[in-house]
Amino acid sequence: MQTFLHGRDLIGDLDFSKEEVETVLEVAFDLKRKRALNELTPYLRDKVLAMLFFFSSTRTRGSFEAGMAHLGGHAAFIESRTTQIAHGDTPKEIGEIFGRYFDGIAIRHCDWGIGNQYLNEVAKASRTPILNMQCDIYHPFQCLADLMTIIEKKGRDLRRKKMVVSWAYAASYQKPMSVPQSLVLQMPRFGLDVTLCRPPEFKLMPEIMKMAEEQARKFGTKFEVVEDMDEGFKDADIVYAKSWGAMVHTPDAEEGAKIIKKYESWITDERRIGLAKSDAIYMHPLPADRNIEVTDAVIDGPHSVVYDEAENRMHVQEAVMALTMS
């Protein structure tokens, strides 16, 4: 167990070593147990977290606010449009000033080519930890919750378990690619054989792919890319299928929407989930485009663990906050 994470930022998935992630999970499981037993966990009494949102949220805001309350502290919700950021407040000024007001700064900024850079610029100026609630490149807390859920459902020995991270059709908008990128980086470290399944236009960032391949080599796991959804689902132990945008192929939203339209058949339905193992679990970070991205029969069916996955967001976030902000 790594016992000194005080003051550390969590912006990218590899900011914490495998051993440090194991520490986060150990604390998260303990916090979940204590909540089930109605035990108090005031580890951050009188501490305050700034939550700066440039991108709307349901689970992220709710889980961070509830988590800080459970830890005895307070979370301040700050919508970027209600600030002076549009009128001149720079990332350096946010880091310098919020770093003096607050004990931690959590930021959600998913604009392509902007979000991650913004978080890192704030981090350079802040004296308190910066926590990434999702950017254009990474979604580390979602990935930690996913890992916690997989361990709950499949046990701690994940070697030789196949996880398919698949693109799926969604008509709503070009969603960030941060979820699949975090998954392909983190999951090989814990023994999972990862299959990335996507149409040719939906590549992940080349630098992320390179890091994912390095992690798979380092931890002796398999990492492959396929372009057929049925092939990706075959014999999978874990199915994680969601949409993301074609930003690497084209940053143009209109062109991206036309490309997405070509792949309406990429839906997680009962036939496809039947290609996976009989005890496979279906995962999604939510919200899902129901009966477009995934059928009701799957997301509400026996394979689905999406609500346990959503709950675990709160537990892993509490763990990281307790470890970094105490």
C-alpha cells in the first residue's frame, strides 16, 4: 500500500502507478463497506473542493458532491459560464486563486484540443491537488470505477479475461474519446486482455495507442485492434461498448456526424451480447442513447452492471480525495 499521495494531482490515468491505483481501490472498498454499515468517514472535515465545470454532468457532479459530504467536507459547484473565465480569467489565475481558496480543484473540460491543456495549466499554478473530472483525453475516475466494478464481478485475478472496448453508434453528438482512451491505458496493467473494436474512422490518439501498447508489453497482456463488432464481442468476459467521436480522423463536427451515420448497425443488442461469454458483464459510463447505442433488453438485462458502476464512481472519488486532500 502506498501511504503518501497527499497533494498529488490526478489528471492522466498513468499519473498514479499500478501500486498507487491498488491503494485507491483498497481505500474505495473500505469506504464502500463503511457506508453499507452506516459508519462515519469524516476524513476531510472542514475541507472544501472546487468543482469547475465547462461540460454538463449528472453522475460526476452528484458523486463528487455526495462524496465530499460523506468525507465531512463541502463541494462548491462552479459553472464556468457563471464566472469571469470568458472575460479574462486565465488558467494560471484560476490555479493561483482557487488554489488558495480551496483544498482541491476538480475540473471537467472536454473541448477537443483544449481541455487537458487547461487542466495542466491550472495544475502548474495551484498549490492544491487538481482532479480531472473528464477532459478531452482522459476520464480517470470513470476508469477507476470501472476497474473496481470489474474486480467486484470477476475477482481480483483478471489474467486471461477478455475485455472488449467497442465503439457504438450514437446520434446525439460527437462524444469525447476520453473513456476508451483511459480504459486501454489502465486495464492492461491489471491483467486484462483488451480488444479495441472500432470502425476505421474512429481511431484513438496515436500517443495513447503507443502508451497502451507499452502498458500491455510491460504487464504481459494482450492488446489488439479489430474493425468488426461481432469479432470484438466474441468470447468477451467484459463488454464495454459506447460511442465516441471521430476527432482524430476529422475535427469537423458536420463531417464527423456524417461518418457516424454510416455505422448505425453498431448497436449492442441481444444477439451481440450473446456472442460474449454466458457470464459476460455489460458496462457503460452513462448516459446511453437507448435503443441506438444499446437496446433496453441489454442495458436493463442480466448482463448489465451499469448502476453498480455508477455507484462506484462515488467510492473511488472519495478514496482519491481522502488520499490527496487530507
